[in-house]
Amino acid sequence: MAIGIMAQFRAITELSKKKGSAYVSEIAYDELVQQVRQHEEAIAQLLEIVAVTNRRLSELDRKQKEHYSFT
């Protein structure tokens, strides 16, 4: 997805250069900021999922070690 954002940024930058419009680049910047924020939120959610999964795996590993240490 980051490649898509960079491609959009380059296209908008080129459009701004051709038209000489600060307004176009301001809109483009706002859109990029919004997309980056959305990506940050998605990354935070994924990190949370990884952390929960890691805790569950650690707990499962601990329980298995306890169980097999008695046999």
C-alpha cells in the first residue's frame, strides 16, 4: 500500500508543478495525511493482534511444558 501512496504523491506533485496550483498540493497533502493516519491505525491494530497472539502462544507453551514435565 505504501507504494500506492508514493505513486499518488508523485502524480499529484507533477500535477501541481504543471498547473502551479498550491490548492491542488494542499488537497493532495491532506489526502496523504489522512491515508498515513489510516495506515498508522491499521499498523497499531496489527501490532495489537501480534501481541495478543504472542501472549497466547507463550501461555500455551508454558502449559505444555508444565504438562509434559509431569510425565
